[in-house]
Amino acid sequence: MSVLIQNSGHTRRTTLHRESQRLTPRGYKDPHVYQAAYELAVEIFKLSKTFPQDERFSLTSQIRRSSRSVVANLAEGYRKRQYPNMFVSKLADCDGEATETQVWLDFTRDCGYLSEENHKRLSEGYCEVGRMLSSVISHPEKFCPKQVQRQPGRSGLASRGDR
């Protein structure tokens, strides 16, 4: 899926991939789902600067918080991927925050703060992020480092995997 991202009057196209990418040793910023969620959160921040002042502590704050939380939980989940249950739990939190962001997007459109075009583009972006998260949640073993077997007679693991 291709999404238009607008910043500072410039428009660029970025591609969101339906297939989740394997997490690599390069870190939490590498997966496409992180990059897509980050770009969406930045765009929401920029667009929300035009929201009315009386929404500053309510809708503006909420949509910024939930959109950033998707990205922050992805980073946190990446660090916990050696523990599959914790990894999936963090990804479920990401999915919940992405869904909450979509609710706030609906409110911003219906209150007249966001154009139909921007609403559609951002909503489609968050739907795609949700699909990518769902794919990872369904197959966490593809994204977790290989578990190192305990060596006989030793109490610890030989390696914790890459960080």
C-alpha cells in the first residue's frame, strides 16, 4: 500500500508493506511497521497544530499521545522480543493504541478539524499498521531471536540474543 505523507508543504509517497519484515539486529527503528507508525504520528502532530486552542488539553493531547504510544510500544516490545509472551503483549498494546488513534481521527473529522482527504489517508495508514501488527502477533516466533538452549550444568543462558 502506498500512502502520501505531507510535511511542511511537501508531499512524498511512502510504501507500507503488507508483509511484516523480520526484525534485524539494526534495532527497533528498522521494521516497516515502526517506520510507518512513526511517520503517521509525526503527521498527526503537524496537523494537530491547527486544531482549536480549546481542544489543546483534550482531543489534541489524546490523539498525539495515542499516535506516539504506538511507536513507543513498538520500541519497547522490540527489546522484550526474547520473551514471546511479553513481546505479543506489547504488540497488542500497539494495536490498541492504533485503534484509539483511529477513533480520535474520526472525532477530528466530524468536528471539522481534519479534512476528509487527510482523515482517509491517515485512517488507511493506521489500518495498514494494524494489519502488520496482526501479522507479527499471529507469528511472533518469526520475529523473536532464536532461543538458546541451556547448557547442562550451567544455570544461565549461553546468550540473550541480539539487542
